[in-house]
Amino acid sequence: MSIVTTANQDHPEFAPQFAGTGAMTLLALDVWEHAYYVKYRNVRANYVAAWWNVINWTDVCTRFQGGAAKL
């Protein structure tokens, strides 16, 4: 399991460093300004704090279990 960041909206599963590894995304956060500026202006911290309240943890757990089953 890894925590990764990517540049230019690159999806981690398709980033060159993960090619052919079977990597899958459990949880992702878009921090480009287009994702939060209308509602949160330049207060990214408030956007991130609110993001924690809308995560569907059941889906995250399902993805984790599916990935673990492939090991």
C-alpha cells in the first residue's frame, strides 16, 4: 500500500511508475483549484476538512478487500 501524489491530474493507476503493477486506487482527493474554488475560495484546508465527511468508507473498504484478495 502506498500514498502517492501525481502531477497534472495524472491518475495513479496509469502513472508510469505503477505500470504493470496492478496498483489500484482506494481513495483519491482532487486538490486542483477547480475542485474547490467556487465553494471554498482559496481556503483549501476547509475543502479537505469537508472532504473527510463525504467519503464512502464502505466503498473504500470494498476496494481494499478486492485488492487484498488479489495478493
